[in-house]
Amino acid sequence: MQEITLENQPNQQFSISLGGAAYVISLRTLANGATLADIEIDNEPLVRGLLCRGNELLLPYPYQARGGNFLFTTADGRYPSYTDFGGSCRFYFISAEELSNANPAA
């Protein structure tokens, strides 16, 4: 599992190479404080406007085999908030290999 450092700003976009794939991740904050994510892999959109939840994988199962998956960890399972990025809210990449080792039946 690799931590990805996020900035404490409500809207951000970045490119990153992980697990042999090139990702573009956009995070947006709604007026109610919810965080939405757009994720592309190798120039192909995977998810758009995904509501991020604390302590849950972001990508649907079929997509994680292409490189891995992402996870926000939050205190008490709260929704991720940009005001907590780098503090009680952390963002991680989990490789496909790590995911398959964690769930051998997958």
C-alpha cells in the first residue's frame, strides 16, 4: 500500500504512475463537503463523479485488476474531507497484487 499525498484544497487534479498504469485523478468538493472523484487509467475513464467514502475501495472490482485500487482512510469512517487530507484522512494506492493477496478467492 502506497500513500499518495494530497493537498489541503477543495479541488485538485494530478497524474501519477502506479502499478504499471498511468492514472489521472480529479477530486472535487461539493457545497455540502462531500468529495467526488474522477479516475482515468491509461487515458480511459473508469469512474466519473464517484462519491468517496471513508475506508472503502474506490474502484469497482473489475477495474482494479488493471493496476490496483484506491482507498481513503478516515477517522471513525467519516467521509473524506479536503480539510483533513494529510491528517485524519489519508489516500492510498493498493496494487492489484496486494489486493489479490488480501483476498485469495478473488
